[in-house]
Amino acid sequence: MATRVIRTTIALPVDLLEEVDRVVRRGVARSRNELVEAALRRELEARHRETVDASIADMARDTEYLRDVTQIMAEFASADPETLPKRAGRR
């Protein structure tokens, strides 16, 4: 299924656009659009990762969450050795 595309206009500093054009001329990207789209996708993914990382960091300070994790780990501690692979010669 084809992705729907909407044409838009953006304003860029001259030096940045010149560098984009150099990259396109070298064949690194097929077009300005391709390069800008790829850059935007990378930036948005990086921002998403930052949001996820911040949420995980918040969990590390959440006393209720830490209490629950500690309880769960204690409940499953006896099962952990059963899940480890058997080594040759050990039973």
C-alpha cells in the first residue's frame, strides 16, 4: 500500500540546504525530500527513545513499583535455577 504524501514547505538556513544539495549530488540520497524525510524520522525516533528512557528512569525512583518488582523476584527466585541450561556433566 502506498504511503500518502502531503506537500509542504519548510524554511532552512542557506548553509544547511547547500550541504543537503551536496549530499544529493554525491548520490548519498536520491533527493532533498528523501534526505529530509530520513532525518526527520531519525530525530522523531530519538525523541521517542528519550521519552521511553525518561519513563524507565522514573520507574527506578517509584517506590511502589520497586516494592512490586522485589516481591515478584522473590516469588520466582526458586524457579530461576530450573530455567538455567544444564552444563555438560552436571545434572
